[in-house]
Amino acid sequence: MIAQFSLKLASLLQPYLFEICLAQIVTVLVLCSDTIDRCFRRLLRPNHFIIRVTGFVLLNAFGYGFATLAGGSVLKQFYLQINLSLRYPVILGIFIFIGVVAERMKRC
């Protein structure tokens, strides 16, 4: 019964697998963005204002965008390797894990 429900859910959500992967990648990036920005800021601190602003724009516009799309594609390929009846329980578990990490980081 649970396996049938999982298969039905998998068939309903299959067309949205890439969007689900994007949601997970973006959530992880939001959790890590303070650390990434802080390190990038330290790296650019000794440079001129124009270089710092350009670096900030490039990181946010292209760096995070590339990380989101590339990470989403890799994660989708990973999920496609998982048995269909287990795929969505694994995805749900990862969302719960991300939520627990966010709570421990006091981001909620």
C-alpha cells in the first residue's frame, strides 16, 4: 500500500523533478550564502571599490545562478538513479534534513 502510494506520487511529481532539485539547491545556497559572501568579501577587500562591486555582481548574478542550474542538473541525475518507489521518500527526507540544519543554524 505504501509502495503503491509512493509510485503514484512519483508519477505525479516526475515532470517537476528538476524544479524540486532547484528548490533544494537554492535552499542550501541560502543557508550557505552568508559564509560564501563573507569569504568572497575578504578576498576582494583590498581591491578598489569598482572591482569589489563587479565581483559582488558577478558572484550573485552568475556564480549563484550557475551553481543553482549545475547543481540542479547533477541532483536530478542523482535522483533518477534511485528506484522510483524510493525516490520521493528520499527527496522528502532531504528536505526535512535541510530544514533541521536550517533550524540549528537559526535561519528559520
